[in-house]
Amino acid sequence: MTTALLVSLKLAAIVSAALLVIGLPIAYWIAFTKRRWRFLVEAAVGLPIVLPPTVLGFYLLVALGPRSPLGAAWIRWTGDPLAFSFTGLVLGSIIYSLPFAVQPFAASFAGVDRNLLAASATLGASRWRTFWRVVVPLSLPGLITGIALSFAHTLGEFGVVLMIGGNIPGATQTISIAIYDEVQALNYAAANQAALILLVLSFVLLTCVYGLNRRWSGWPWR
């Protein structure tokens, strides 16, 4: 059970870091673009929220399988399959948790006062400098929320993880799958211990997020 918890924590940390890098430009584009077809991108990003995990997991399994271009290229490059591996688990989890990072990011970016952006541009700041000096500081609560949600969502995911990674102890078996195995074996005591760990971790994480957001809401720039 300890090994499964470590796999889950490692997976959640990697996915959260990756979503911070991937999600920021996507969220910035959604928040500031004037393209009429923006809603199509928003729908594509939000699709994992409404899709059943088994449906998303099946298509991801096909996309990462050895017969797919990506899966075949990965085997030629590394000699190992992408499906039923920790790397495949990371890729699938990034897609599955994408909306939980991008949507809070985009909502925070959209709430930034456009007059401040115009003032920054008037002072000669580039878009890149304006983003890091104006947009990011004013959007910190949303960024923290997005990172925390993506971490918690990845930590507790089950269906997609099982479809893509299988149930390989020490490699792709996460804590949620380990709980399922214990329930299947009628070992409710062990299942309860693992579930309690997830419950406490989730509560502590959300408490920290809400506490930080409340503190930031009282800062002078807010």
C-alpha cells in the first residue's frame, strides 16, 4: 500500500508540474483571444470532465498502444511499450486532468483588469514582461487552485489510470487501484486505512488552498 501511495504522489506531482507548463499558454489564449472559435477550444479542453473515464481511457489506450503511430515510435525509440507503463500513465493523466488546471487559470486571467494591461503596454513593457509582472501576480489564487485541483484529481483518479496503466505493483498501481483490490479481496481494514489517507491528504490540500486564497484576497493588489 505504501508503494502504491508513493506511485500516486509521484504521478500527481509530475502531472501538476506538466500542467502548469502546458496549461498557462492555453489558458492565456482562452482568456485573451478574440477568435470566434474559442468556444471549440474550451469545449475540447473541458471534454474530460463530461466523458466517462472508461471512454477516455479506451481512446487513450488506443492512442498509446503499439499499433498507433505514437506508440510504435516510442517502442522504436526506447524499446518499451508506452501503454501499461508509468510514462503512458503520465501522458494519459495530463490529458485527463487538463481542464482542472486550465479552467481556473483562464478564469483568473480573464478577471485581470484590462486597464492595467494597457498601462503596462503604454509604459513599454512587452507582452512577456506584462504577463509575468502583472497577469501572474494578480492571478495567483487561480493558479494555486488549478495546481491543487490537478494534483488532487490525479491523486484520486481510477478509471483512466486502470485503462492505461493496468495494475502493475510498483509501476502503475496507484493508491485508488490498491483500495479497489483490497475491497475485492474483502480486506476492508486495509482499504479503510488507504481511503483514510486519501481523505486526509485531500482535506489538508483543500484547506491550504482556501487559506492561501483567502489570505491573498486581502493583499493590497487585490
